[in-house]
Amino acid sequence: MGVPMAEGSEIQGYQRTERAEPSRYQVWKMFDRIAARYDLLNRLLSGGIDRRWRRRLARLLPSGNSLVVLDLACGTGDQLIALAAGGRVGHGIGLDLAEHMLTLGREKIGRRNLDHLLTLQTGDAEKLTFERGTFDAVSISFGIRNMADIRQALAEMLRVLKPGGRVLILEFSVPSNRLVRGPYLFYLRHILPRLGAIISGDSTAYRYLNETIETFPYGDAFCSIMKEAGFASVNCTPLTAGIVSIYQGDKP
């Protein structure tokens, strides 16, 4: 399961409150339910800044051209499209269990005339079917906290990477600055779930969002998990006052 933090433990310079771990069991079904409004909600609830975060991650691809990349929990394909925008991706595969999300993503890729470059397919990030050493880079944006077994997902990413390949993970985190953290948590717990429910028509999806964000082992804690999984040169880059973080690690 995801890694809950001990009650009262000191994380990122402040006292963390224990919150119950939400179930990740077949969470992809929830995303399928909100697929039609997913992109709209991402733009509205992030103020459109999610696109900037994805572009920032894409700039961290390893050196070289004609890169073969894999984007896990790809949803409607936004991160995969951002990876390809730099012109150094030779082939990109997006993987997700939510077929309705993939359908929308394929339409989006088609409208951009990227069908020759990017493909989306159904698959489980914790049980990849690709051969060892297939990809130059593996990314996952806002999906690692939804894994039932984070360590298993990381092990699979490491396995399918080529030696010297890179994993890039974009995920929500909790700001360490108290002046930012208070308003952020209020928004996360009270405003975002209500707005999400109104727009998506699903009252549980955006309550789940805040619960998974607050129980995810972000920052140094997640870097430690990546190192234990076998990644080298692991680092974390907080963005937008620590609302999200990019984690990077290379396969030795």
C-alpha cells in the first residue's frame, strides 16, 4: 500500500496530522467516471498552471534524440504530449487502466497529428508487460500516489528503463511554508472537493484527491523510497511554493 506517515511525525519542518489512508483499489474506475470533465477540472482547479508543471518535467528528459518514452497513468495524454513537444521523442507510449480517459487522449493526439509518434494503450503501471531495458525515460504525473503498491510501481519503472535511463515523477505535495500551507490545506479540504463535485458530478472523486495528497510520503520521504528501489542521483524539485514536486532518478 501507499506509505502512511506516523502520527505526530516531523515532516518537512512541521508537525503532520495523521489522516486515514484512502483505498486505491480499482481507483481507475473513478477516473473513468469523470473522464469527460477531467481536462476542464484540471485547468480550472489549478488555474491552468498544471500545463506549466508538465512542461517543466519535460525539460528534464535525458540527453539525446529519438528517445523512447513511457508515460504511466497517462490519463488523457497531457504529459505525453508535453514530452513530445520538445522534439526529442522518437516514440512515446502512454499507459492507463481508464479506457474512457484513453479514448479522449487518442482523440487529442489525433487532433495534433501526433498519431505517428504517440500511442496510448491499456495497462497497469504495477504490472508492465514491456521487456527489461526498453525505455530511455519513464514519467508519471499525478499518478504515483494512486498506486496500491508504490514500491512495486517503482520497481517496474526501474526494470523497463535502459541503463542510464531516467524516471520523472510529478506529484502533489504539501508546502512547508506555514503561510502557504494553511490556505492550501483549506482549499484542498473544503473548496476543491465541492467545486470538483459540482463540475464533475462525482462527489467522491475530489474528496479522494485531498486524502491521497495528504497521506502521500512526499519530499525527502519519497526520495528515500526511490533510493531504496534502486534509483541513483535522486532529487526533488518543489514547484509553486511546494504545491507540487518533481522527483528525478536515474537507473545505474
